[in-house]
Amino acid sequence: MPPFTANATPAAKLITCIVPAGEGFDLATVLHETMQLAAVDLTRGRGASQRSGTFADEMDIVTVVVDAARADDVFAFVYEQVGIATRPNRFMFQMALEGASEYRLPAAAESQAGT
């Protein structure tokens, strides 16, 4: 069996943003529509914070894979969009990836999505 091959993006970064439950969908939508990003994922988890005194609060976790060249711009966009500096219970970070697969919607799917 041949090895798995894909259009690998060698210099990619993973941006992760954790926000209160219910806010992740809006962020994922804005990233897709405004920044034209297709590799946006949304999941939900629970956690605890000694600093804020919360335990088992449900949070949305939004992750997005971007080219390293765009990472700082996307990071700054998310930072402002969710109010990291001004609103509580938000956290984000980015990290380098060794590689990532590039995902694009087919042209037919993009035109149908716009109608």
C-alpha cells in the first residue's frame, strides 16, 4: 500500500481559542467567512480554573490550522474578535505544526454554499 500523501503545508500553525460555551460557533463562522479559512474546528470540553474559581464549566474550543505566514494576522484577529484582553474566561495560544493537510472546498460546493 502506498504511503499517505496529501498537499502538505510544511510551515503551518495551530491556533487554539477557548471561550465560554455558546460563543465558539460565532467565532468559527467569522473565521470562515471573514478570513476565508476552511480548516476551522469546534468542539466542547470542561475544565477548571483555580484563578477564576470555576470547576467543570463547559467551554467551546475553536482550533484553526493556518499557514505560518498568516498565523500572526489570524491570531490578532481572533484576539480582538473574542476580547481576550477585556472579557473573562477566554484563553488562546498558537503552536507550530510539522505539517498539515490543506483543505479546500470544490468550486461547485462554494458556489452552492453562496446561493
